[in-house]
Amino acid sequence: MKTNTHRRTQLKMMAAAVGLCLGIPSIAAHAADGKRIMIRFAGTLPVAHHITKAQEYFKKLVEERSKGRITVQVYPAGQLYKDVDLVDVIPKGSLEMAIANLGQWSGLVPQMAIFDLTGNWHDRDHFYRAQDDGKIRDVIAKAMAKKDVHLLNTIDYGEGTYITNKPLKTMEDFKGMRIRASTEYNTIQVQTLGGASSLISSAEVYQGLSLGTIDGAITGPSSFISRKLYEVAKYDMNSSQGYGNFGTVVSLKWWNTLPQDVKDLLTAAGKETEAWCRKAAQTADAQAWEKLAAVPGNVVYKVEPAELDRWRKVMMPPQVKLFKERAGQDADVLLERVEATRNP
């Protein structure tokens, strides 16, 4: 009897060891039986960036409210994946959750590009109103579900603009400039203004500017500071070209394994994190411009409104054309809603 009991114990231990190696029991199994749930939450921004702090804020909310049932492991600064890799791993279910640059997902989910059209926004509040619009969210949610992803919330990166090795005050100044873009629509922006553009990861911008392989980059003042880009490029355009199109993207394959109470908890925490991050982004942008103005040798400048309008008239048509080709009938609905939310 003792021998049989001992044997059964050994078999259980062996099965547990095999399960550990294979990743079994899965997160789905833990969710179904009410046991602990582990969420890997990837990010690509530096530790000091407000988006990484938003990840930590979400983690705190979830862990406290779940009373230990859910653990959120935050991996900032590309520790798990680069920003350009997330579009592959999350739909496959290889990663549960990440804050991603949604503009980089427009190839997979063309509708996402509605927030990436440079020149589309009257101001920051207009951007928020469009993000909050129920029809826009519904169209994007349905498109994402077809690709096995779920958008938990939008995340405010803040302003998007240029940091370069010479000022860009007129369209003619773009000629010959090699500028990093973070999305396909960014490349259209640069190219229509007369520059050359290539898509590279945000983690590679500092090196590119330092080595002179690029002459500038489209990013934001919060990244000028957190990535110390001001050390290798001295001209900071304080005229917003748009707002960072980020969000918390979740594997739908994983999401569908969760019990409803867990989904509700994560959704509520995501909504609170969205509101928290909007305030944090505005503060981060304001503080960044103050710090940049104080850096010796650094030049913060603005572009005249009339010149910016000239840029917009050149940039918007090719962006809208591509968007309509990619998003089909949804494009008209989304563009109409953006226009409808232009005024409060």
C-alpha cells in the first residue's frame, strides 16, 4: 500500500514538473478554477516615462482589488519585446497584455490608423473626444476582434513632434532630412513634406541620432527627456504634430478564458488608468518643455500657424487616401465621427 501511495506521489511530482516545463497548467486554467492569475504586461518606454508609471498604476489597482488573486508583472523598456514585435506576439497569445503604439498596428487592423492621421486634430481635447466616441470604439473593437486582439483602454503618450539636428520651420527645410518615423502614416507625413523617412524602433533613435544615420525623429517631448535625445539632437519643435496613439492591447485568446468578474475588474482598472494617464501626459509634456528650454545649447522653437496649415494641406490627402483604401467602409464612418467630435 505504501509502495502504491509512494508511486502515485512520484507520478504527481513528475506530472507537475512536466507541466511546469510546458507552461501547464495554463493561465486560462488558473482563471477558470479561481486560482491565481499571472499577467505579463509588456511596455517599451523607459522606466521613468509616465507610460511606464501608468503600467505600475494599473498593476497596483488590479492587485489590490483582486486581493492577491491576480499578479501583474510589468516589463518596461522593451525587456520582453520591442514595440514593432508586439503586433506579432499578442494576437498569437504568446503575451497577455502590452501598452503598444497603435499606429504600428495599422497593417493588421487598418481602422486603428484613425488616431494616427497627422493634421486630423483641432487640439488635444478633440483627440480625447474622438477616443471616447462610442461609435469609433465600436468600429475599432470589432475590427480588432477579427485579429484576436482586444483594446482594454487608450493610453495618452502626449504630444508628437520633431527633434532634429537643424530647425524645421518651413516645408523647404525638410529637403534632404532623414527622419525616423514610428508608423507608416508618419512616413507619409515626412515624405510629403520633402524629407526621407524610415521606420525604426524607438529604442534605436538615440543611437541613430548619435551616429548620424538619421537627422531627426518624430517622437514626443516626454521621450526627448526620458531617452535623453536632447544630448544628440539640439532642435526641439514645440508645435504639436499630433498625439501619441497608444493603448493597452490584450490577447483575445487569453481574454476569452477569463471569468467575467476578472474581465470586469481589469476593464475598470483600465478605464481608471486611462484617465490617470491623460493627466500624467499633460504634466509630462509641460515639464519636458521646461527642462528642454533649460538645457544649454538646446533650441526650443515654434512653427508659424500659417506654415503648419500649409503642411496640413499637403499631408492629409495622401494619408486619407491610404486610410480609405485600407479600412474600406469603416474609414468613412470613422472620419465622419472625427469631424463630428471636432467641437465640444
